[in-house]
Amino acid sequence: MSPVSITALRDAVTRMLQRCGLGSSPADAAAELLVTTDAMGVFTHGTKLLAGYIKKLQGGGYNAAAEPRIEREGPGWAIIDGQSALGQVGCLYAIDVAMRKARQVGIAYVGLRNTGHIGAAGCYAARAARAGMIAMVTGNDIPSVAAPGSRAAVLGSNPLAYAVPVANGDPILLDIATAAVAGGKVYAAIQRGEPIPDTWLIGPDGLPTTDGSLYPQQAALAPMAGHKGYGFGLWCEILSAVLPGGQMTWQVGSWIFDEPSRPSWHNASFTVIDLDAVSPMDEFQQRLRRLIDELHAAPAAAGVERVLLPGEREWNNYRRAQAEGIRLPTDVCDKLVQASELTGVPLGELFGD
């Protein structure tokens, strides 16, 4: 299909969320996050999620009118109850609290419990980086990832993201699942009829499988880099759920498969460092530039222009999408059509027909 403009897609998503009861400001903010993720080329965590979110909002599992609230706090920390709000609403509130506290004391930790599915964790880290701060974001989810030696899932594909501000440029940005691959990529491959590699899934016998139809009922995602990914997934579970007192592992609901009336009880953590408090900004940026230049100058393999920083490809995608529009994959378009049908917001103009 023809490229879709960022503005047109964001406006359509905003209208759909408003039809579900969200106010103008939270609807626009959530739409901005979803569409930006698409524009960066991360289609598993962009507007493809919208139809599922709408079902939760319409069914009451996610509370469209909820306002996250601070349960307890100190100068450099806070625990927030997301009140089963849309995950983007809870996470934006939490990262802003973390940034405010980091400005006051230099570094802050905020735990967010009882929120919706958080979407792309890197968006919140990038928000802090744009404000001159280093940020780490983690989340947890219903188990879908095996541990080394297990025959079933023990942890979620718990996301880990960080962002670092770069003077006169886009932030360094890493956003990864601690599984070998995000579950959304397995679903996307199945929907598109594409084969999957034997490094993605662990079958019911505890051995690798290429049968995507087994996921998630009879197969689990493999952990990223074996025991290393398992360890990082556990770290995310501790920061996101154990420390703030949120739901853990199988206590977390499935925002995709559960009844729409049931909350999903997701959790996240936000750790933010105010650079101005820890290191003179000019000095930090000079040292960071030296490191970036060294990495960019590293000898590249045949067919590779240069070594890239984490996030550099995604920011390049975003700049291209700003100029040319977003080329949405078929599976994303299908989900947008479903969202349109659920809300009654037409997409004819958006899709050019």
C-alpha cells in the first residue's frame, strides 16, 4: 500500500482512543507513542497493538478515565499505582515523575505497578534522553520465555531499554526483549506465512523448534543469549514487579488472550540520571562524542557502510518516515482495520481509498 503520513495516522489513532473514553491529552500522547514506534520501523509495538488495547478499554479491563497516583515516595524514588490505565498513560506519568525527582537529587527510581501493557519501553527512555538525562526502563509480562534447561516458560519477554542524550543528535537508544525475539515477531511471522529460525522457540520437550503454531500454548520463547538473557529477564522482573510490589510472572494477565474485562496488571520501572548533577554536560558530551566517533570509525565488514549505534537505524527510519510517510506491513493494516471497526472511526482517507 502507499505510505501513510505520520500526522494522518496519529490523528486517526487519537480519534479511536477518544471514542474509547480517553481524554484529548492522554489519547494524543498514546497515539504519538504508537505512531512514532511505527515510524521507527518497530511494527510489532506500534499501532498493531491498538485493536487489543481498544478491546481492553471497551471491556473495562483498562480504565480509560484512570489517573495514576503516587502511593509512597521519597526524594529520589516513588511507587506508582497505574490504576489499570492504558500502559502508555501510566508510563508517561511515571517517567515524568522520575525525571522530576532526578532533577532534584541527581538520580531517581520509580516503580509502576498495576498498569496496562507498556508498548515500546524505549519511547519512555528516549523522552528522558531528550531532556538531557540517561534513563533505563524495564517491564514484566506474563511468562512466555523459557529458562536454560526448562521445558516451559518461566518469565515474560521482559523488556529492557536505555537511552543516552547525544548533543546535536538523536539519543543512543537500545530497546530489547530479553527473549531471543519478541513474541509479536513470532505472531507476525505466522500471520505472514514466514518460516521462523530454530533459535526463537523452545518446544514442549525443552529443545528448539521451528513450529511457530506451537506458540504460546505448547512452546516458549528462547531466552536471549541463553543464561545471559535469562539473567536480564530476572533483573527486569525484580525492578519492575518485586521491588514496587506488583504482580509477578503468572500473576500478570494476558492483554491479548484474557477477557477484555480483566486487567492485565503489568509493571515497569524507570531509573533516571540527571547528567547535569553528575557530570558537567559539556565534558560528558565531549567524551561521548569521542566514543561515538571511535565506534563509527571501526573497520566495517564487507557490504556494511559503517558500525551503527543502538537506535541509529530506527532514528534514520523515523526521519525517512517524516519525509516520505510510513509503509505499514499488511498485518499492521489488518489490525488498524479491526480497530476502525471496533470504534467506528473510518480509515478510508488514511489508506487512500
